[in-house]
Amino acid sequence: MYCDSMDKDDPFRKPNPGMINYFIKKLDGKYSKEDMLMIGDASGYEGDFSDSDIKCAAAAGITYLDVDDFLRVTFFD
């Protein structure tokens, strides 16, 4: 799923949380927001093109992790 709208007020265009809210509704209570993690590359760090991903996650009330930080996570020793 993606949003091709250039209208900043479109609820599906980030940083608006429309797409996340759509999927939360489609999951029909199978997972809580506490179980969700958004991984993105628009974190608002110096050199990033935007901060729309981190703002979108915050607006939806889910945890966010920058993709570079995610790739550094060690899952197994």
C-alpha cells in the first residue's frame, strides 16, 4: 500500500497516520499498538530528507525505529 497523493491533508499521506490506522483496523484487534513497530528512514536526523516517518508513528501511537538503528540491532548472540 502506498499513498500517491501530494495533498498534505490526505489522511493516508505521511506524517498523517491514515495508512497505519487502516491496517490496525484490518487487524481487527489481533495485535495491540504496543505490539507494533514502524521502521523508517525519515527520522528527522541530520541529513534525512524528512521526519515524516517518525511523526507518522507518533501520530498513530506506535513505536518507531530508524532503519539504520534497526539494522544494528543484535537479535542473537
